Amino acid sequence: MKKVRVFAPASIANMGCGFDVIGLALDEVGDILEITASEGDGLTITNISGVPIPEDIEMNVITPVVRSFLRKIGQKAQIDVVICEKIYPGSGIGSSAASSAAAAYGMNELFGCPLSDEEVVVCAMEGENLASGGYHADNAAPAVMGGIVLIRGYEPLDLIQLPVPGNFYCAVVHPHIVVSTKEAREILPKAVPMHDAVRQWGNVGGLVAGLCTGNIKLIGHSMQDFVAEPYRKQFIPGFDELRKKILATGALAMNISGSGPSVFALCDHKAIADASGKILKEHFDAMGTGCEVYVVKVSNKGAKLTHLTI
């Protein structure tokens, strides 16, 4: 029997312009799973995190991840998973991806690391598909690999880790507004006008160039979204007004985190991130909407093993 305890971080998808193709990992916040492998053929999932998740094991994102991994390596085993800590579902900071990444990474560690990082991400994407009805990696890839990850292509999956400036911080607010990932994806148009597409391509290129050259102003200027944000911001009361206040603090950009409802401000100094976090909280407090605020560093670390028992 082998047992691992593994952490996978929260993440922010899109970074504004990079719909489904860019994501970043956050420090400190994430999911912790304990996974045990023994002889047999089955799967149990026990939740002690205090965060509600589906009781039906077939609706848990961990299930397709574990099954996909075992199929890939051609083995059977009795797998028992304990969810110790959990990001609240629907928070917009990669709740399903954190569980999926922790499960995929933990399984790989239990079985001697037969899969590459990209193959581990592919397994984690099975959980994302169950959660949102699509195989996207903009949360799963940074949750597994850490840092800022560009998904250059999906067929086949092609992941590129981008440089992370050492003083990057995010202020993230999770307002207590329910926005399902499926609902947030269904509201998007099926076709994008050429004018908007060209602006979006330019911003993605600018964001990547800014990260690779350390051009902080270019990074912030490029984080404009003409594809998803115009439709998704309606779920977040006072979004445009809030952005004006955040940018006035000196933050580089403010965008919706993934499909929302979380909103994040990217900052190049902790003091600015702290000020942004205060404004984010005040905004939703004034509306009588409960929220949690995190001010954390953008992390170069992805999923990691915290304990191994053989």
C-alpha cells in the first residue's frame, strides 16, 4: 500500500485576453488530497474538507481523472481518496482544476511517475470536462505545472511555460454570487467579429511578449478581453466602476477570473495588491454581497507532494 498527500494550487484562467489558452497559478490557496493505492479494483472518495461536493462519485471531478490515469498506464488498483482541503466550487479560481490536478499529480507519484507533465495535464482535463463540458487546460495546466502557462494548441496539447516576474501579486475577490462555468460558457457568442478577433490576437501576442521581455506596462496594457468579458461582466454588479477604482491604485489590470464570478487585479507590488484587495472587498460589502479576498503572489510552483508513505 502506498499513500501520498498532495497539494495543487488555485489558478486564474484567461488573464483577460487569453481565453482558454493562458492561465496562472496562485500561491498558498489550493486543494489538498490524500490518495492511497492498494491491491484491488475500485475507487472511494471521502470529503472531510467541510466544503460541499456532489455525493454521487460519478459527479466528482476526481473520478474521471483517476480512471483516465489507470487506463493510460494499463493497471488496476484500489484507490481511496480523502479530500482534506477544498476551494469552494464556483469560486472562479480553479476549484475543479485544483482537485483534478491534485488527483492526476498524486496518482502519477503513487505509480512512479510514468507520465510526463503534459500527460498529467491531459488526465486533469478529464475532470475539467466533467465540470464544464469541455477539455480546456487554462486552469489545469498551471495547477499541475505552476507559473504562467500558454496552451499553444490542443490537438495535440502543446504547453509552454512563460516567465513570471518575481514581484507579481494578485488580489482576488470571490463574491458570493453563483455563476456556473457551463452558464458562463453558454452565454458567449458562437462567432467572433473579425475586428474583435484581431484586437484579441494582438493582445495575446502583447501579453506573451511582455512576459518574455519583462515589459510590465505591456503586460497590463495587453490584458484586455474583447471576446468573453463583454458578455460575462453582466454577472458581476458594478464591474466597470470597480475596474476604474482598481486601475487608479496602480494595478496593471483587472479582469474576470476564468468564467467568474471572481475578479482579480494583477499588480507588480504587494502594496498595490493590498490596496486593490481592500477596494475589491469594499465594493461587494457596499452591495451587501459576502465575499472572500485573497492577496497572494503569482506562484512558480504547481502541484506538489507534501507527504509520501510506503
